[in-house]
Amino acid sequence: MRIALACDHGGFRLKESVKEFLMSQGLEVLDFGTFSEDSVDYPDFAIKAIKALLRGEVDRAILMCGTGIGMSIVANRFPGIRAALCHDVYTARMSRLHNDANVLVMGGRVLSPEVAQEMVKVWLTEPFEGGRHERRLRKIEDIERMIKEEVYEASKGVGD
Ligand code: RB5
């Protein structure tokens, strides 16, 4: 499994420990930065990992900032992305079982490296349950299509 990582300065330390853990498990990691605790803007790093995921260059992505909030807002802007901001093993597990999350988001200023490691372990192995949850995910796709069509309709005639 190939995993994209991205963080800002608030998630840097956690990203480094998650990276070390993933590599110790023999997993392939694509690290999109940031690479220090110097202040940066989280959208610049989120987009790199999300693009890699949408292009199929990785199977999953893990994003980290101070709280995880900024990274999850950016990631969920993209159709097809189901980014779950998780705070413990339970939410990490449920994000796979019920939401088929393809992006895990964590707060570097919220979680200890030990808890984050347990979360990552569970998140990488837990399957999607499907069934009624599949139906709900299809409804999210319907919403994405509807928004796309509305934007297309609204843009008709603009610039003519
Ligand atoms: C950076 O100070 C902080 O705002 C960022 O890491 C993140 O928590 C934003 O949601």
C-alpha cells in the first residue's frame, strides 16, 4: 500500500512519527512536506497529497496540521475525497467501517504519537462495511454531481 503524507508546521512532528511508523511496517510513503516547523500554509500541502490520491499515485493519504481542522476542510473540497478528522482509535475505526474514508486527518497539537500510531494501524486495516453505508456514500456522490451540474448551469452564458 502506498500512502501520501502531508502536514503544516503544526503537524510536522506528528507527520515525522507517522512516517517512521509506516516505513517500519514496510509501507511505501510519499512525503509531500512540510519538512520543518517553520510556518507554512496548510492548503499548499494538503493539495499535493490529495492530487496524488486522485491521480491514483497512492492508495490513501494522511494529513496533519495543528488541529486537523484546516487540512480536513481543504481535503473535503475535492469530489471523491472522504477525509475523516479523527481524534481516537474509535473514530479512526468508524471512519473506515462506515465512511470508507480515503483520507485520515489528525491534529498534531491534539494527539500523542502513541495514540496516532494506534489510529493509523486500525485505519489502514479496517475494511469498509458496505451495505447501508454504501447507499449513503452514493448519496454523497449524487450531491457532488448536483453541485457540478449547478455550477455548469450557472456558468452558461458567462463570458459570452
Ligand atoms: C497553524 O497555526 C494552525 O492554524 C494549523 O496547523 C491548523 O490547526 C489549522 O486548522
